[in-house]
Amino acid sequence: MFYTALMPEEKTQRSNCRFLLQQMPDGKPLIIVRLYQDTIPVLQKVVIGFDLLGGTQKEQAKKLTELLNEHVLDVFLTVTENGKEVLGEGMGP
């Protein structure tokens, strides 16, 4: 089982998102998360991005961005009382 029921004091906020490939001034590719709606107040003035490993080629970064856009539905934020993971056991390597 991947998910467990959330406790009543926990609140999950979601926003559909997409991933954009951008380039640093030094040419290094990075991936930025763009939210479609401002439904997560704490993220309204935040930029979420991923630095890619050194040596990642532009075509590899483009393919990764495309895969994320094909398979990721939304980003979510859950505030818990104790700061612990709420989704249950991890899937493993």
C-alpha cells in the first residue's frame, strides 16, 4: 500500500504543475516547477527548481523534463503536527 489516511490535523494543498527546462548563464540546464494555480499560499512567492548533475546534456535534460510533464499530475504540500512523513512506507529503490 502506498498511501495511508491523513490524520484530521493534517492539511494537504495541491496545485497542478508543469516543468520547464531553463539554462543558467554558465550553460548548465535546470528544471523549474511552474504551478497552474495559486492554491498553495506558502508557494505563491517561491520558485521551485532542480539543479541537474554536472555533465547532464541539454538533450538529456529535455527528455527528463518531458517525462516529468507526462507523468507528474500535481505538486502537494502537507503540514503535519510532528513533521513526519504521512504517506506511509516508501517504495524502495
